[in-house]
Amino acid sequence: MKFNKVLRDIKIYEAGKPIELVVREYGIAPEDVVKLASNENPIGTSPAAAKAIVANASKAHLYPDDSMFELKAALASKFDVKDDNIIIGAGSDQVLEFISRAVLHEDASVLMSAVTFAMYEIYAKQMGAKIYRTASYEHKYDEFMEAYRMYKPEIIYLCTPNNPTGDATSKEDVLKIINAVDNDTVVVVDGAYMEYASAKDEQYAITPNDLLGFENVIYLGTFSKAYGLGGMRVGYGIGQTELINELYKMRPPFNISTLSLAAAIEACKDEDFVAKSIALHQEQIKRYEAFAEAQGFKYIESYTNFITYLFDENMDSTTIFDALLKRGVIIRNLASYGMNAMRITIGTERQNDVFFKHFSEVIA
Ligand SMILES: *Cc1c(COP(=O)(O)O)cnc(C)c1O
């Protein structure tokens, strides 16, 4: 068979290991498995959203409202933008795919930080585009500018807060980069964890409205993290209408399901649930910081719902990952990102207790 030659260079995205796999492979009861690997909301889903899913089950035979009028209205009011500034995707992942297909081609290139969200590279490679990375995982102005001037990439990805490292870029620095780039380059500001950063420190809070003055900038948000709807696959892009209209040309009809749409509309309005999620998170992440300090290893200060532990040569992230997995604790090993590090989603109090118990034993 003759596949597109761009596929030769693409590695399949490796998602966090599912609970079912640990149950199958290690014979651990599902209730004893603790998954802290995919940055899902540990307290679940907004009760209003869960209710909407059940209430809409009887409409499963109907296609959803393809205009997504109500969801766009809810987002427009939350962010003080117009509905024609918004495109909805099956996760913000799908919006990333629309952007990539709308902008990239075999002579194009993209620029991103050294360690960042893996899908940027995969979507760019699907289009045959070249990938350039800065030297640091942090988004440093000078590094981005040097690479920008050298390569004139079609897309720059600014992931803030950054996944899988957890650090964030200040609004001032993001605007500095955006202001220095001309309109031939699309700047994607991926705010998948923005709710956590905004709650922690205002300097890192970026809203879609802060960026709406730039014709070449798009802000991405998702319902998968703070809003607790990872399983429903809903995300959004917000930008000037001309840019959004081009992305619409890439969108298949009915790209999110009737149940996903109903859930996202309710989740969008349930600010209490988000506040509760963040409050628990802020309390629990302190335990992870204290644990690292007590054990004497480093971590990256986190602006997200996960924390990244950094190990020296006395500890190997792959060995630790394997040992934890056998005990039913799923975390994310960052060896494939070239880091001797692991990323742990902050769980509920009980999940974190289980993690610390096993992790202490594994490293002892
Ligand atoms: C989780 C995540 C997304 C998108 O998630 P979806 O579930 O597709 O909305 C996008 N960017 C980053 C950095 C993420 O961590």
C-alpha cells in the first residue's frame, strides 16, 4: 500500500494508560487503580452537566444543533466576545487540527518550545510541515524571537500553562511575543489549564479578549480539565471572525455529539463546580510540593492541575513509572520527552494518599 510519505515520520500519540489496561495486565481490582495520568478532573463532572447528559439520552437519535447556538452564547457571555469569534471542536485538539490543516503545507514550518503538547508536532507533521523548537521548555522571548526571525514559521504555539511541564508564561511575555510577530504567522495560545493559572496568579491570567485585537492570534480552551468533561470531547477556539471563518472550512458537520453539546452548555454555566475543583486542587498540590522537598528532589512550580517531578541520576523515571503501574498507580513518564521526570495529575485527597504510600515504598 502507498501511504502518504509524511506518515513515515509520525509516532502514534501515546495517551495516559487507561484503568482497564492495569486491571487486565496486573489483575488489580478497578477500585484499587488510581489514575493520575491524563489531567482529568478528580472530582468528576459538574452535576448539572451530568444531569444534562442523562436528560438528553432520549435525543441520541438526533443530530445536534450544528450551529451550537446555545454553547456559543454561553461562551460568548463568559468571555465577553461575539458568537462569530468562536469555533467549537471535539476537544480543543480538533481545533488544533483545523488550524494545522488551514495554515500548513509541505513548505511550511511551526515553532514551539522544547517540551510542550505532543499534538502540535503530530498535526504539523501530518501536513508535511517542518518542526522547530526553542532550547528551553519555558517560553522565552529571546529564544522565540531568534527562531522566528530565522525560520519565519507559519504557526507559533504558545502553551500556557505548558503541558507536560506545568510552568506558565506571563501575559506580558505572551503579548510581547505576539506584538513582535507579523500577521503572516498564526499564533496559537493554548490555555487548556488557564483556569488554574488565573486562580494562582493574575500575572499569568490570559483571556480570549486580551488577544482579540490581533487578527493572527487564536486562543484555545477546553472543557476537559477544570470543567471535568474529558470524556465528552469539547473544546473551543476564539479569535477574529475572518480567522474563525477559515477554520470553519475544515470542520465536519456535527463535530461534537448531542450529549457533549448538552453537557458543555451546563458545564459552562457552572462556575461553582470549577471553583470547587480549583480549591481542592490548590489544597492538595501543597502536599506534592512538601513531599518533593522532604525527599530532596526538584519539581517545576505548577500553574496547572498536575505537577512535574524532576529526578537526578539516582532516580530513573521509567523504573519508577513501571513500579507504580504494577501497584495500580498510573502517572505519566516524561522519558519520551527526553526528561528524567514524571507528571502527576493532582487527585482527590484519597487518591493522593494512595500515590504517596506507593511512591514512598517504590523510592525507598
Ligand atoms: C488537554 C490538552 C488539550 C486539549 O484537550 P481536549 O481534551 O482535546 O480539549 C490541549 N492542549 C493541552 C496543552 C492540553 O493539555
